[in-house]
Amino acid sequence: MDAAVTYSPRRWWAGPLDVEGLALHSVEAAAAALNLYAGTPGRFRTTPALTAAAFDSFGHLRIAGRKPQGFAPLSGFHRTGDGWIRLHANYPHHEQRLLQALGATSPEQAQRRLRSMAALEAETAIQDLGGIAAAVRTRREWLTSDMGQAAASGPWVAVEFADRTTTGLGLRDFAEERPGGNSAGPGSGQSEALPLGGKRVLDLTRVIAGPVATRLLAALGADVLRIDPPAFPEIEDQFVDTAFGKRSAEADLSLPDNQHRLRQLLGSADVVVAGYRHGALDRLGFNPRELLASYPGLAVVTLDSWGSAGPWSRLRGFDSIVQAACGIAHVYGKENHDGEWLPGALPVQALDHATGYGVAAAAIHLLGRRREAGTGGAAHLSLARTAEELFSLGRNTERPSEVPVPDYRSTGSTYGELRYVGPPLTDAGRPLDYPFPPPPYGGSPLAWA
């Protein structure tokens, strides 16, 4: 069912693209997959208020009364000699690589260096040393590039089953047929067990998109175990936002003992979600086909920034970097009061969140397939492909209403009192919540609960 008909208000963020449509359709995909899996049509639904809040969960979060820290000083748009470039330096190791690539020792020196370079020259220099950057491109420049053509190919969710048969699912292919009217209406009204109770999810994701997916799976009853590398700890505020309902372990997976323990976990896992750059975990045997050969009942969902093909397929990336490369930053650009053109950004990190809900939908879809056919399968999504789904929704010319008022919740945690917003779903008409607050980072054993 088309979100433009179903929901009111239908538009609440300013800007030329239909970000609300992307948000609502991606959450609807997860809800439709859930309802099919649970065998209860209409049980799980969403509302504009829940979706708007969930897509800005980091912005609504308060940790012991304070706002979480956002982008680091070097992260953001910077002038170059011939245009603009977007950098990402929130993680210390990425900042070090970026400074090294620019021959700089401080953010100020890096900015001066960028002004003496062409945007594409700086992009190449930074990427070659493992830093994170993308020149601000027009939409046409992206679509006519090898990277853009590769990223735009294929479906939003590419699925391959254990028998090597393949299929693809678009943003609206999960849509559930139901009577008309606002989806905020009640479902069956009966309290039922959460559909993923007893399911085990191995979470090898970081940053936002993957953790958003596994955060939702945790809210639906799954036992989610997130594993992070000790050498590259997650940013604490980002972890707090996306770790509700999970357990958290640290493990160096290059060590043989930890690899052995990991395979023990895989032997009784139901879902694996991996969110590292394409091919990064292959050396550990985490290629989806290898995983399915060893554990044919698994539902394996992988996500990355640029997709599994093309010249950028093995590069690191983030939502903001994809926005710069694919034309979103240019579309949202505008002149300031001095008549100077500046690039812009989406009102929320919608590529991350929409991809996250697509990952959750894919995992649930694969679990349903396993129940029917007895074997698992693999699915893949990328932020760049999600950007193509956003553009496919067209321009939004409606005037926005006010942003729906969020339903703030609070809970104690080891990080202090947390104000947060819940998942973007109702369960039989009642808002869903997370089972417990974010755990201490790395404080859980490398074992199932």
C-alpha cells in the first residue's frame, strides 16, 4: 500500500527528496516481513511519529542529561581548490589516515591543504591510504561514473538461497496487503509472544545501519550478541544509541582461540549480520557462501557502503560520504546569505536507518524461508543502493507539517539515566520497546545467553 495514501501527516522534513517515503517504506518492509513470519496480518505496524523519531534516535538521545557528541571537527564538508569534499574522521584511526594522506598534523592544516587540491585529487589521496572521503558530485556525474553505475545496479535487497537460486526485493516489494486507513490503528488486540523469541543473532556490525537492524531484532525477542574488535572500539555515544536490548563482547577474531569460539557460536546461531566493507571478513571464512556451506540453516545478511561490484566496492564509507558522492549533497545544496553556494545533507541519516530496517526485513524473510524450505540463505544491501531507492521516489513538493512529537522514554543504565525513543513499530496497537538498556561495552562473554 502506498505510504502517500496510508499515512497522515505524510511529510514532516524539509527538503527536495521524499525522505519520509524512504523511512516509511523501509519500516513497512520490516513490519510486513514480521507479519508474514508471525502469521498475524496487521499485527506490526508503524506511525509517522514512531518512524520520524526512530530515524533521529541519536538526536533524541540524552545520556545523563547531555546530548551525545556528533561529528568530529574534521568530519563534514570542506572546500577544495575547485569545489567541495566531504570527510569522515569520527574514529581516531580514520582521522590519522586522513591527516597522513594530506600531509597535515592538525585539522586546520588539513583544511589549508585541501584548498590547494582538486576535489577528486584529494578524494583519491585519502582513499588510497584508507581514509574516508568523497568529492561532492552532481547526480549526473555520479550516474555516469563507473562507481555510480555499479551501485545503481541490482535490487535493493539481493537474496541468494543455499541452493544458489537468487531473487531480488525492492523497497516496496515487502508491502503487506491490508484494509485502508491509517496504520496507527490497533491490530488483533491480543498479547502474543514476540516472534523472534529464542532466535540467536550474531551481530558483526558497527556505526549505524547494521546496529539499527540488530537493535530492532533485539526488540522483537532475539538474543543479540554484538562482537567488536578491541583495537578499534566503537564510539561510546553511538554504541549507547544502538545497543538497546543487546549484549556486547570484544574479541580479536584473528586469534585462533577466538575463531574457534566464534565457530561454536555459529553452530547454534540463527542469523548473522555483518556490516564491514565488502570482502573484509572473507579471511575469517565469513563470505556468505562459505558460511552457508558450513551452516546451511543460517540467515546471513551483509551490508556495506558501496555494493559488491564496481571500483569502490572494497572502500570504506558512511552515510554522509555516500550522500556526497551520489548527488544528494548537491541536490540539497543552496546559497547562504552571502550568495555563496554550500552543499547540503538529508535531515537525518536516512540511508543508514533505511538500510538498517531493510537488513532486519531481509533477516526475517530468510528465517521464514528456512522454516518453509529447511535451509537458510544470504542477502546483501548497501547504502549506495538505498540512495537509489530514495531517488526513485521522486521529488517531494508538499509543504512539510510539524515533525511528529516523539514518545520519550527513560531508563537507568551503566551510562546514567537515558532518555530515548523506542522502535518504529507497534505490536497489536501498542508501541514496541527494547527489553533492557545498553549493556557495558565489551562486558559480555563470547557466548550465547
